[in-house]
Amino acid sequence: MTDPSGVVSIVGGKLQIAGGTGTDGQTTLTFVEQIELGGALVLQHGDIQFTAPSNGVIGGIYPSVVSIAGCLAGFRITPNGAQSNIQALLNGAPTGTPVTTTAGHHYVLATRLYSQEIFRLQQLFHSSLHPAGSAYGGAPIPADVRIVLTLQDIDPGNPATQVSPATILCDAVISAAPGFCAYALIDAVNLQCSIAFTQYIQAVDAEVRTALPGQSFVTLPVGDLSEGSQCDTTSSELIFYSSYVPATNQQIEVHYRGRGRALARITNPVSIAAQAKGIDNGVHCAVRHFKQPPARTAADCEYAALAILDDSINKGWSGGYDCWSDFLPGSAQDIFPGDALAVNVPSRNASFTAIIREVDIVLADIGNEHLAYKLKFANDAARPLAFEFEAAKIATPLDPAELTNTQVGSFYLADLTEAAVTQVTSTTVNIDVGIAPPAGGGFEVRWSDEGWGPGNDRNLYGRFATRTFTLPRLARVADYFLQQFDNSNPPKYSRYSAALHVDYPL
């Protein structure tokens, strides 16, 4: 909290804001950690009651410093006579129609974010060859983010308003949105209000949009009826509340993300060739399940495997060294776990750098300050320092695609996260994949998620070199799986398929 004027307090279980300095960005209440714009998020800024005309921003997310001009999305509050206006704020500019407050009413403000990607930053993995500052992974993951700002006007004298639908003040897509933002509940220029609660929810990763015939699509809030939502989801169903049953011929779009175990299989052909002798083909395998740091995606698994290969192709060394404090290696004054130790033992043909893992000290001669040290050390090939593994049970076969260590990071093309059905007729389906085709490549469409590549046309709808194209529709229910490919030999494909499911009357 930054509150130079002392206007923020807790009274009666509510956050009370009674003014500000009159300057933007000086009176703020901000979450300590940044929020990641990945997956589906719901920021409920609270049940808010205004007590006087106000000026500021409530529920703002900011890529850098907290300021009205730097607000990616939030609710702009401005004075309007004896009341206040509530208006969507997008990229620092007010947008849409403002809502004027009513004395005695409560306003529930919420921001819903739907990202094309579940994570916005790759995990970091270290090895003896890639220490801090040069780790594997860690790259930002670009994504567009849909931002929906909703307002629910509750009249304490009218119980029906408790379950009335929320008003959508803004429904927009931020292209190339930042991966992480600061979340400030308030930026008070001069706010006069109370806030009953605030919640940050990692919601069910499902985006529901509908369109009446001849109208544009709008996003429906998903959740409880008391939150102003019109529908909810389970693991297998989309459920509309009885008051909001879709009209005849109303189009419904549901965007959601599949899930599964993250797997990768990486080999080092140079090491395999060096190990091959006689009947030994040089392939020595290990299966690892990461506990820390977690490998959350297949791409993370690939970088984690590279880090393991860095150390596993070296000889593993571990040992101990006993000496008096007067004769510590390198004339050191003291030594601690985590220190590096250069080991050179010609009789064992051992020359390597190890990390001190344990130090035992015995007070053998207190009067003359002589201490007996027992050092235990190992290199990363013997005891990995950058990982913690755990046992895991796997019910499905381990059959990930095998990549070499030189293919990681360049083997797959981007997934078609923006692919969408744009029009449906009784015999055709129009599709827009959302991006231009790669040079010399295009988009492959199949009716099942298998057989990708030029060598199989069994389940193929077609290959297209344009962003938009038309496919045949042979039944009420149809599935279309899409990946992009380039002009490599053999061609590279997307890592994951985009699945488009159509269920519409003929």
C-alpha cells in the first residue's frame, strides 16, 4: 500500500477509501506479486459502494507502473454531479458507454481474462554447462488475451438484482499481451467508496461466446448465477441457467484447452556413438519425473532433458576429504556447502570440479582453534544440484516423439490457437486459421488427430495455402483438426492440433 494521505483503512470488515492526494498513481493498493496472463483468470474487484463523487481506477492491471495512462485494463471512475461514472479503461483510454452510479446501490466489478496460452514463460533448467544466467528455457511465450470487463448493479431493495445478468462494459482482444502484470485494486486520485471483498481466481479454462442470427458474437460470463453469469461448465458439459436458454438458431462457441501428461524424449547422437562398443549400441536410457523445478509442458520437458544430458554424459564423481582447518583446500578461511571444489587425483585419473554438499566440523582443539573438517562433495553427474526428482506411476505408454538434442526449440511450428469457424451452411464450413501460411507451406486439415504428414492421405480433408478456406460438411456433427506445416524436407508441423467441433442443424 502506498498511502501518503492516510485515506485507506479497514472499517467494519470493509476496505474504506476516503480520498487521495489528487494525483494519479500516488495512492495505490497493489498485490505483492504480479499476475500471469495465462489460461483463464477471474479478478473480482469486490462489492463496491460509492459514498461521494470519485476519481480513480478500480481493478487495474498494469504492465509497468501504476498509472491511468499505463493501465492495460480496468474500471475508470470519474465524477458525475453527485454521483460517479463507471467506464471500461483499455490501454489507458476510456472505452464504451459509461454507467452512472445510483445512491445506495452496490456494484460488483470483475475482469475476466482468456489467454491463448496456459503459461506465459518457459521454465528455467540449469546444468553444469548452463549455470545461472545461461539456463535452458526461460523464453517468454507470446499470446493474445481476451479481456472482458463486467459490472453487476445490485439494488438492496430489489432481491432480483442479486442474480441479474452482468453488464459487459468491454469485450476486446489485446494482441501480443504482456505475460505478467501488476494488479492494483485501487489507484485513487480521489476515491470515496468501500470495498467488501477481492478475489483472484484461476477459473475453468473455457470461453463461451454466442451470437444471435445476424449479430456479432459476445462473450458470456461463466460461473455462478449470483456472479451475473448466464452459464457454467463441467468437465463434459456446458450448462445454461433456465433464465438464459439460447434462442433458436443462436450460435454458440466454446473455446477450451485439452490436457495431458507432459512428455519428451531427447537423445544425444554424438554421445550414443561414443558409447557404442560391440553388442552395446550405446543407447543408455533413464526416465525422470521432475519435482523441482516442475516441467509443466512438453517444451519444458525437452529443455529439462537437455540439462540432464549435459551432466549424464560426463563421469559421475563423489567423495569425501578430511583435513584440519589449518589445511583447508586452497588455504580457504572457511568452506560451506555450495562452494566449488577443484579435485585433482592423478591416481584415480580424476580431474573435475565438484560442489561441496555437506560439511561436518569437529571441535578437536578449542584452545588453539584447531577444527577437524569432513567435506562431502559430488559433481552434477553423480548428484544433480539443479533438480529434485520423484517417483511417478504412469498408466499410459511412454511414446513421445524422439528428438535429438540439436532439434529442441526448432522442431515444431506454432500451434493454431486462433483457428475458428466463421460460417456454417448445410453443406460447408468456413474456417479462418488466424495467421498467414508459412512460406512454401500451409495448413493441413484432418477428420481425426492422427496421421500427420505428406505420407498419409487416409483421413485428410485437404491442405491449404491460404488463411481462410471452405471444407465440406457431411453431417450435423463434424470435427476438424488443424496443424500448419512448412516447406522443410520432411516438413515441420505444429506441436499440438487445433480441434474445431461443429454441431449445427443441417
